[in-house]
Amino acid sequence: MNLLTIVYKNIFVKKYKTLFFLLTITLSISVIVVLFLLTLGMKANFEDQANKMGVKFSISPPTEKLTLSYQGINVGTEVVREAALMSPDVLTALDKLRDPLQMIALSPKRVDISRYQDHEILMVALNMKEEARLKEWWEIEGAMPEKQHELLLGSRFAAQYGLNLGDSMEMNGEIFVVTGLLKETGTQDDQVIFYPMESGQGIHYIDLYVKTEQPDQLIGQLKGIIGPITKNVEIKQIKDGNTARYSIVSDLIKYTFFITLVIVLLGSLIIFIFSMSLIHERVKEIGVFRAIGYRKKHIVSMILSELSLLCGLSAILGFVLAYGSARIIEKSDLLEGLMVEAIPIIPILSYTILTSIAISLLASLYPAIRAANLDPIIAFREV
């Protein structure tokens, strides 16, 4: 009878106790793994969006603000005076550097106020193709405007004035045709009229999306490009909702590490107690092994192998349970933006098994050494 046979048979000596231990460690491991899978899945989604959209920058003329107050007494709201429109040469210069700067999108915008039925309305000139790429969530009934005097109406604006596809609108003495209706987005876009930007038209601001890991350095490069054309411009990195959510996920990963540490410590304590209980119940058996010639290293190997086998099996079962749970959560959309499928499985499974075995070895090492040091004669007396 070799050591492996003894280890295998020992596992089934106390079936219910072994099953309880196996279940406890399996659930502990599954909690840790599912937390990591969910956080890494959200992180993978945000990184995928970042690769598609890049870092957002806004290029615009500076604004001047004047607060109407005297000696701490506020007598009015802020007055904002916007600088002149940017030259279209800025857009031309940036467009030539799409590849060197790894630009994903370059979206110029011009915001104007017009009049329709004696009401002031907001009109935004866009590069329609660029905007459609950036706002994939837009759902349009009809078609995007392609020619001058063609319009895309926000849902609330169209409903307010009872406008439909093909209707004409007279503004500032010109006739426009509605070619598209934007379905409700829940944003300010619902109240705006969009139309194609003309070549050479002045620009209020530019949204720039670039693949970069050094946004501050890129801002310096952009100033160097735009500086010779116009010095009166501001370049800012825009931290949108995705940036904020990514920061939350990063914090969540830190909390996951803390929770993991707590569970690992509790698991180690459970393994230690189980090992000590195992040795106490097998004092006679250990004494017999020592009496018939088994050395201390054999006793240590036997106990460590048994605990390693149980923890390794728990790791596999825990991982399967955790991965299945994570995929169910992903499919059910309980958490928005999960990409569990994109996470490499084999490295995480390997790490889970190796870590579980390492923890089991460390937690059961002292009990195993203590068992190996039992004197056969004393062992028989204690039975």
C-alpha cells in the first residue's frame, strides 16, 4: 500500500465531515472567483470601449465670465461672453494628422440660434458621418441629412411642433426639409435640430477622440499644431460617464482584493482546524504507521497530500460554479457592461488551483509536522 492509496482511502473515512469541508472551501473559492470575474468583466468592457472611442478632448475658444457682485453681495447671474468662432483651418490641420495622432474621430460642431414660428430654437451643425460613428445609440427614423437644407429633428422638438418626415420648415427666409427623426435619447439631443456642416464654416468647438495613454502630453502636441493657426483656444480632456464608471470599477477591484484577503484568512483557519481535527482522530493510525517504519516525511506528505487534493478539487468545483454564475449574470443583464466571455479562463483557473493548493500546504504544514513528531508509544497510550 503506497502513500497515494492511503490518502485516497483516508478521504472517505469520514465522508460527511470531508463533504462539509469540501463544500465550505468550494463556496469560499467560488465567492472570490465570481467577484474577480465580475469586476474583470466590467473592466474588460470599459477597456474595449476605450479602444473604440479613445480619450475625449474638447477644443474650443475660451469663454469669459463676469460675476455681477459688489463686496460679496451678488446682484445678478454670471454673464458669459464667448470668443469668436474658430477658423476652419484648425479642423483642416487636425484632419491631416489623423493617422500620426491615432485619431478615432474628429467631430466639429457649430451651435446657432434661429427662429421658427416666433420661437427661438437651437440648431447644431455637425459632420454627420463622424457623429453617427460616435453616437452608436442614436436610432433614426428616415435618413441622416446629407445635403444643405436637410434636417434631423430631436424627438421632443418634432413632437412639440407636430413635424414628421418630409415636412418643410421655414427659418430665416429659407426652406428646410425634415429627412430624419431622432428617437428619444433622454438627452438634450431630443430638443435640438441637426443639419450638415458646410465646408469652410466657422466652428464653435471640436470633439476629438484619440488613442493615447498620455493625455497631458497629447494636449501639448495639439497646442503646438493649433498654435500657429490661432492662439485663442482651449484644449481640455473630457472625463465622461465611462471614465467615472471605470474609476468605480478600479475601486471595486481594490475592495475585491480586501474581501479576498478576509476570505483567504478564514479559509486558512478552516483548513488549519480541519487538519488538527484530522490528526486528533487518527492518532492511533499515525502511531501504527510510525511503528511499522513510516518516517516523519511520509506522515507529513500523507497529510499535506490529502489536504492539497481536497483543496485542489474545491478550486475546480468553485471555479466552475463561479464561472457559471458570472455567465448567468452576464446573460441576464443584471449588471450592465459585463464581458465575462472576453476574460481568459485557463490562466485564472490555473491560478485558482495553484493558489488553493499553496494555501492548503501553508495552513496544514504545522499540523502535519506535529503529527509526524508523535511518538508511537505515546500515540498508542492516548487511544
